[in-house]
Amino acid sequence: MNKNINKHIWIEAEEWAEGEWNIEDGNLEVIVIFSDRSKWIASFFTYKNIQSLREKNAKTGECMNGAYYWSSDMVLIDIVSKKRIYEVIEYLIENEEFESVFTQYPDVEVEDDHLYPEGFFTSCN
């Protein structure tokens, strides 16, 4: 992966209402779009959130009463703050682990360019 390529990072929690984003006990989707139009997705969970989900599932009966839990593209993290998520993404890119952790989805179509900063894909047109 080209370490110098521009990227746009979307964090699901930035769309939530004020006060819903608990950085210590949460899980959320992260989408990374690179200026080559490639799209990558992962789900970030705090360690504490896994325990909270297990306890909830034990009460509700989900996942065999909390006996197991799974999520595709899972990344465990200490806190799900914007700063920490950015740090993890940079670390993964620098250490050539990004493509092993995030799952690639179909590339961004030209008709969706308006959803990204102006000129973001300019070098790719």
C-alpha cells in the first residue's frame, strides 16, 4: 500500500446524537477511502464493550446466552476515540498491516465524488 496516498476516514459515531459516543465502552464502523478510490471497512470494539456485550447477551439469550460473540472485520482497541482510531489506522499502514485488518469493498464510483472533499479524487481521474 502506498503510504503517501490521501485518505478520507468516516467514523460511524460522528453521525450519532450528542452523548451517544462512549469512547470507553463502544463499538462502531470505520470506513477508509483512499484517493485511488479503494474502500476499506472495519468494526472497532473496545475491550470493555466485548464484556458489556457478553453480559447483555447472557441476560437476553443472544449468542448462546453470551457463550460466544463474533463480528466480521473486528478490531479490538482500548478506546474508540477519533484520535486513537486515526493512530491505529496510521500504525497499520506504516507497518503494512492495514490490508490484513480492514476488508476491501468495491471502489467508490465517480457519481459519488460529491460525498468527499472537493478534488480528493483529482489525481485518479
